[in-house]
Amino acid sequence: MAGELGAVGEGLFEIGLDKGDTGPLRRGYGGDVANVCVMAARAGIGARLAARVGADALGRALLAFWGAEGVDVGHVRIEAGAPTGIYVNERTPGNAHRFDYHRRGSAGSLLAPEDIAPAFISGLAVLHTSGISLAVVGAATTAAAEQARAAGALISFAVNHRPNLDGDPEAVLAAARGADVVFISAEEAELLLETSAIDEVRGALGHDPSELVITLGANGAAIAAGSEVLTIRAPAVDAVDAAGAGDALAGAYLAARIRGLDPEPALRRGVAAAALSCRAFGCALSYPAGAEIEALAERLA
């Protein structure tokens, strides 16, 4: 599968803290589709992002981080009239976490269809979007998917349904039904489709994507690709923070597929990346290098 990975959505600056801690805050970088680009770039695939950030210190920090990671930021617009969005990643007892978002009126929410330039679409093997993209920048997300499909790219969609964003469940399911590759967590499947059994999810979608990945948290992930259905168990790691693990899985999986690997070895790399990402705080900052993913994926075989 020749070409690069493109993603449309928002980038967010991450502030990390522990519940009740009075020490220094941790800085980090997030936004679900931006995280996918970072993981794909670390896995050795060309990745480009269409987004907006503010003309402020946090926007500059995001651009610098993405650029240093090898993500093409030539299609990220700087918005002078709005701030860069922020989220707080609070680690709670038991190594769980909660997110608090400060994104209303953010630069990221202003991404528009006219920001999706032909040069962004050109050469894409896969365009990746999500339910968050739909909720925050729906018109731009739809425009990008239509253009990418017309140009011959595959469409990847992570359900990432967030009721607190007033995301429309029917719009999310419609986008999933129109995608070639779908990522959905077991919890989301239960919420939206009242089942997390992979064959039943395929039936409930009313559409059989070429590749359907159900993430199972600490238990790994399951995939249905054609007639093949299998589960990859997650390896045990000393977990610190699971934030962003699903994005790491999607990024490593898509990178492997673009490199030409079959779904099963691609999912092993996705599960390996997700597990390794849980060893450190934060979202994209915690992502492993490509060589480490490859080594663990071989052991998972």
C-alpha cells in the first residue's frame, strides 16, 4: 500500500498532574488524530496532519513537537484569533486517569473545509479521522473524507465517541459504516451497538468494513478482516498511564498496513505499541520507538 497517512482533527496541549499532588505540572501533547500521526511517524511512515493551532506559546510548542517527531505540519494553520486548546490529564488512584478539556472556541475547532487543500490529499494511502473530529470539526472532516475517497485513498475511522462533546451517535455510526478500517473500543461498542462481540458488531454496523478492530484495554484487541477473526493478547507491562494507548494502537496498525503487512502482524504491532505506551505519563510523549514495537511484536507472535 504505497503512500502516506493523513489525519484531520485537532491538536491539544496536555497538562498532566496527579490527584492531590502539589508538585510541578507535566507538559505533554495530545489530540487523538494528532497522536495517531506521531505514532505512525515513529513507526517509520510518512504522516501529515490538517489542523489549526493558536498563534501562542502552546501552539508553537505543538508544532515544534510534531515537527521533531517527523509529522508533516505544512497543512497546520496558525489561527491568530483563537487560543490553542488544552486538556488536563489527571492521574487518579489505581493508575486510572480523567480528562478535563478547555477547548471551547479554540483554534482547533475552527478547521474548515477550505483548509483541506489538494496537496494534503495528494499521495495519501489512508486518511484517518475520528468521532472527535466529527464532533469538533465535522464539516472539514466530511470534506476531507470525500476528497480522499475520490483520490483513491482508504478511509480509517476511530469511533472515539464522546457524549460530552454532544457528538451525534448516528453520525458516528454513519462514518464507521463508510470507512474501510474501523477502530472501536469494547465499551463504545456496548454503548452504541449493545454488543462487543466482534461478529455481532459487524452485523450491527450494517456494513462490513474491510478491517474492524475492537480494542479490549489491558486484554489487547480483536480484529475481523475478511473471513479472519482473531485476538491479540496484550503483554504485561508496568502500567503508569494508559492515556492515548488506543491512538498508539491505531497509529502503529495503520503504519504496518501501509508498509504492506497483513492485518494479523499489523495488529500485533498495534497491541505492542499500545502496551508500551502505558509505561510512562502522557499521550504522545509516551509512545515507543519503531524498533521497540517491532521487537515486542515478534515476541507476541
